[in-house]
Amino acid sequence: MKAMDVLTGLPCRQEAFSLLAFVVEAVKAQGKRLVVALVDMDRFYRVNETKGMDFGNDVLRLVGKRLYETRTEKSIVSWLGGNTFIVGMPVEDCDGIELQTVEAVKNAVERPIEVDGEELYLTSSIGATVYPRDGLTSEELICRAESALHQSKENGGNQSRFYRSEDTRKLNRRIRIESELRPALSLQQFHLSFQPVYRTCDGSLRGYEALIRWNHPELGAISPNEFIRIAEHNGLILPIGEWVLREVCRKLAKMKEYGLKDIIISINVSSVQLQHQGYPQSVLHMLGQYGLEPANLELEITESDRLYSSDAAASALSWLRGSGVRIALDDFGVGFSSLVHLKQLPIQCLKIDKSFIRKIDLNSAERIIVEGVINLVHKLGIEVIAEGVEYGEQYALLQRWGCSYAQGFLLGMPKEPDRLDPDMLKASTVAHRS
Ligand code: C2E
Ligand code: CA
Ligand code: CA
């Protein structure tokens, strides 16, 4: 008798894996191909969180039913637990059929779901493999579909992706980074780089943005773009963020000794840190330990869905702002950013993302948008920093549009702290650029 799953009525995980091995043998004998797709519903936790577990289970049952309806003869469909399903579908040996099959699966699970007269829209991420191209055994096909699924999630979800050999390499690297991130802090493999931010009116120094660097003894320099997301995922962002804050406070205290009291150093803060209980107090405590004014520190936050769904993050920001710490909104123009949020968040400063600045010296929509945003944001009493300024033409335009501050490779690369000290002495005499 087949082992069925009680929730979805589909064959259970173990049963599905052994059925898939049979299907592989069958397609081999018939000279066909087999598409194996892992289907993962994006952000499914939200359904359970907002509508309850019973409702979540109903949705999973419905998704299972829809997948079952897409199957052809000798196909298998199974729920693997959580919000993931597996589909194994034999297809004819002809061009483009794998893509059509996977797209049909994606469309089927993403049809709107009606709830109490409202329509619920869910998206899915799919990782797929094809027999014999991507693997010859059911185990190879499943493992590689998992790597492809992982990559499709890493790229933001809501997409289907066929396995590529680089997916396994990327997954192995991620696993290695994940396991070596924890000891990296105690092994002192991190350090900070400081990138200057200048006033456009007279070219004087506003301060620096502190950027974390990880020098791995074997893997070399690993970009924060690669490891911060992992640190957010496994909670290591909390001790890493605390280390960044301490280093910055140390630097600010040293600058104060040099007589530079008005320098602002900004640090990047993840929404995971903001949501952590006691984070705002720990920031104030650290500033106090080093005898610093809160206004010397700026926290750069990025807009994310987490920021808006969490009351803890919102109240942490208000509390910090109330205590005198500066708050800047980073990467404006990408991701979740919206003009409406400008009045909802307690920010003093907005950083326009480099992807916009890159195009302002061309005849582009970005040119019009950036000029407009600078105007509008100034009217709200918020400062603007243009980041990623690489060319003199860009700098000149920003100056013309009255953008108060600029940062980018043209003005200064991120520098190691020991190369900063001589600079600090001439900080207020940086040449005016136009
Ligand atoms: P971000 O906050 O947008 O930081 C600016 C990034 O732009 C830095 O990359 C910087 O080196 C780069 N950049 C600066 N000027 C230019 C330019 O003119 N052209 C171009 N193309 N790039 C420029 P980096 O250091 O690789 O940092 C990447 C991201 O990692 C940061 O983006 C930030 O989101 C994150 N990050 C860095 N340090 C920390 C940290 O301590 N904590 C957290 N949570 N995130 C961090
Ligand atoms: Ca930043
Ligand atoms: Ca940025």
C-alpha cells in the first residue's frame, strides 16, 4: 500500500523518492526525459502568521491539488513538508518542453486563491533538473534541483531556475561561509574600512561610512554583500554589529582627541538588529562608554518588508532618534523604497542609491528622478547624500541641484583606519571640487 500524507493526500516524502527512482528507470527505457521540480511557496510563513495554521494547511492542500492536476501519466507529485513540493514529470524528448512544463507548474500554483471574498496571491520559487542532462539517478536529480531552488531563492524568489553546475559550487561556498563566519569574529578576521562623505557646498568633510571587511585566510576578501545576509539569517549579525559599533566608537573617540568633534560616522544596521530587544539601549550605552555625543553616530537602515511589519524595529528607530542618534535611509530607489515611507520613518538623511547616480550624467529617467527627489526631500527637511559618485560630471550636476553631500570613488575610496589618521588632520581643508 502507498504511504500517503494525511494533510495533502499525496504520496509522502519517502514514498515519493522511491517512486521517482522507478520513474527514472521507466523514462530511461522509453528514451524520454524527466523533469524534476522542487516547488517552494515564497514567504509562506506570512500566510500562517496572518491567517492561522488551519488556513495555511488549507492553502497547502489546494496547492497540492493544483499540482496533482498538472500531472501527466506516470508523474509523481508529493509534499515534502514545510512549504515545499516535488513534481517528477516524464516529457517527450523535444526542444523547450522542460521550460514549458516548469512554467505550467508555476502558473498552476500561483493562480489566485479566494479567501472570504478576497483574493490571495502567492508566488513560488522553483528549482528544476532534467534527466538525463542534469543527473542519472533520482538522488542526483533531487539534490541538484535543491541547489537550483536555493539559487532561485537567493536571487529573490518568484522564479524558476534549471540546475547549472555553478549552483553546486555556490551552495558549497555558502555552506563554507556559514560555518566559518562564527569563528571569524574571535579569530579577528574582520576589519573596518572608512569611506569619506563630503559637503558639496565647500568640499569639506562631513564624516565617514564604516564598511565591514572579511579577510579569509584561504578564500581571500569576502564581500559584505555575500556574508551579511548569511549573518542575518543565523543571528551572527548581532555580535558582528556590536563589534562594528565598538570599533566605530573607538574611532570617534580618537577623532575627538584630534579635536574633530563634528565628524559623523555612519554604520549599516540590519533590521534584525533593530528588532532585537535592547538594541537601542545598547547603542546608547556604548556611546556613553566612550564619552561620545549621540549626534556623531548615524545608523544607516535599508527599507525592507521586515522593517514595516515589525513594531519593535519602528519603535527602536524612534527611540534612538529621540536620544539624538542620527538615522539615515540607505539605498533609496531600490527594493522596497517608496516616497510614502519618508514621512513614516524617523529619518534625518536619505542616501540615493548608486544605481541611480550612475546614470544622472546621461539623458536618462534617473537624471530627472534624482533631481526631483533632491528637491522634494529637501522640502521635507531631510538631508540627501548621493552615493556612488564616480565622475566629475555627476558631482557637478549634484552640486547644481543642491544635493548637500556626496560619497563615491571619485571623492574617496573606502580606506583602512590607519591610513585615515593623517587625513583627519587635514579634514577641514579638503579641496573644493567642482
Ligand atoms: P552600502 O551600504 O550601499 O555601502 C556602499 C557600498 O558601495 C560599499 O560596498 C562601497 O564600497 C561601495 N561604493 C562606494 N562608493 C562607490 C562608487 O563610487 N561606485 C561603486 N560602484 N561602489 C561604491 P561594500 O563595502 O562592498 O558594502 C556592500 C554592502 O554591504 C553595503 O552597501 C552594506 O549594505 C553592507 N555592509 C557593509 N558593511 C556593513 C556592516 O558593518 N553591517 C551591515 N549590516 N551591512 C554592511
Ligand atoms: Ca550604507
Ligand atoms: Ca548604500
